Amino acid sequence: MTDKELMQRAMELARRGSCGAHPNPIVGAVLARRGRIIAEGWHARCGGPHAEAVALKKAGARARGADLYVTLEPCSTHGKTPPCTEAIIAAGVARVFIGASDPNPRHSRRGGAILRAAGIKVETGLLRRECGELNPAFDKYMRTRLPYVTLKTAQSLDGRLADAAGRSRWISSPQSRRFAHRLRAEADAVVAGVGTVLADDPLLNVRGFKVSRQPWVVILDSRLRISPKARVFQNDRVIIAVAGKAPAAAVKRLPRHAEVLQLPRDRDGRPSLPALLKALGSVGISHILVEGGGKVAGSFISQGLVDRYCCIIAPMVIGGTASRSSAVWPDRINAARKVLGVQAEIKDSFRLGPDLMLDVRFK
């Protein structure tokens, strides 16, 4: 196998950790000698061994004199696990091929420098762009300390989430609903509006995928209208984000494990979304999945806070004059724009059973 093919294999391995590694990055590693694979590894769960350590342990003495292909620069500091640079040096690896540099400014290129100082040949930038694209949430969080925002909607061909009576089951197919659970499994927190909770009483947890821990559930609830008996409280980590000071009596009615996050009010009296992202980032939440209704989706889009938009379109037309749109914001926002709408780019598209999934980035 060529160097490129071996790094592509490391990328395949890295993706296996997408449901368990976060908020750490997903990383894959391949040990090879003269183009033949000796051992492989990936970072499977946060707090567990890193990809390089897994591959080195599998290889044992065969790692001496071998080449290591790793999608992200090896760590060089003590954290939940020892630094991988030490393990690589101790194993006697001859060459290390690094895909992407560590996006943390304090660590970037440090790992490579340590390996070179130990006499190991290091080549950086092999499939740099492709390896860098493996960890958009980790990259953004390291640069800004703000969570990466993925928005998911499931809508009809005419852009509706529900009819006038609020009926939305089932717009999307079983395949799309499974995809939605994978998105939850890849996130640190799931965000929804209280309107969704009052209408559907969802659990908002991960089902069908193995995760080391369920994501946080964050409910946007301006006036703390959520019922203490709502099913979201079956999750062990729940945050209710309110606008301004929360009524003490309403707070006391909530389950004891629920956290109330008091945020500044925005112009429309809702919790400030930029303040929400800053607060979530401060406690280590690096990736959120937004699953709210049209007003929640519209608020994130209109404020330019969405990093990735997963738009699932089902082959149906709901119609009606009072059916519910997939994106709602005040008309004054449109009136202030010089061009029509919020421009976007479709990065990818694929089928989910009968549905179409559009992977969108806003310009």
C-alpha cells in the first residue's frame, strides 16, 4: 500500500470513534512496514487509550523500525492518558506520517517537534485537508471555546415540520430517524425548544447506537413552562435555559438533577443564543445538535450560528395555511436584508430510504 492509501485507512478507522470519542477528536492510526499493515487503532471513547497507543500495543515488538500513519498530530502532554509521543519513542518507531496538526494553539506542531528531537523522521501534511475535516467540532472548540452547532430538521417538500394541528409523525422515514440518532450520538448536547417538549414530550436521548454516556439535553424555555413530569427529565443531565431570572417557585418544582441556566433576554424576550453557546462551551460542551421547531431553527439560522445544517426532506406535501414552517424568524430581519434569504451551499446529498438528506453550510 502507498503512503496515501495507508493514511486513508487511518481515516476510515478514525470514523469508528465518532459516537464515543467526543469531546475528544476522532483519530485513526496504522502501523506498517514496507507498505504492509502491522497493526491498527482508533480512539474509541473519551478517557480511553488513543489511536496510536492502541496500535502500538497490538504491534508489540513489531513496532520497532515501523512507520506510523496517524490522522492527527500525536498528543504531547499528560491528560487522562499519557502522551502518545512518549509511547511512540519508546516503541522505536522509525517514521511518523501526520495528517492534520493539533488545532490547539498551545500544542500545534509540538508533538512533531518532540518526535524529531528523539531522532524519528516526521512527515506532516499527508492528506492534511481530508484529515482536518474529520474533526470540525474539535477544531472550532479549540479555536473559539464555543460549541460547533449542527442543526437538523425533518420536513416535507413544501418546507413544513407539521400541519396546523401539530401532527408531525411521521414525516421522515425509519432510515432518517436512525440517522438522527447517530447525529445525537456524535454530539455532546441535544438542544430543543420548550414548544417541542410540550407538543411531543420527547426523550431526546440516543437510541440504537452505543454511547459511553448520553448527551446533555438542553431545553430553551423562556418562562420555565416545562412540566416537572416531562420525559426529558429521565435523562441524567438536563439544562433548562431561561430568559432572565427564573421564577423561584417554578425552579423548586423541577427534578433535583435539573440545572437552570439563566441567560440574558434577546430582543424578542427569548434566551440569548450567543450567551447560551458561551455558557455551554465554558463547561466543555464542544458540539451541540439543535432539534427544535421552526422558531428555534430560525433563530439559530438568522443569527448566523449554524455550522452544519442537516436538512432531511421527505417526499410529501403537507400544505395548509397554518401548517408549521421549518424556519421562522421575525419579518424585520428579512426587511433589513439587501438580498433575499440566507444563502447556503449544499456540500453533499444522499438518500435515507425514501428521503433526501442535504448536508448544508451557510455562507
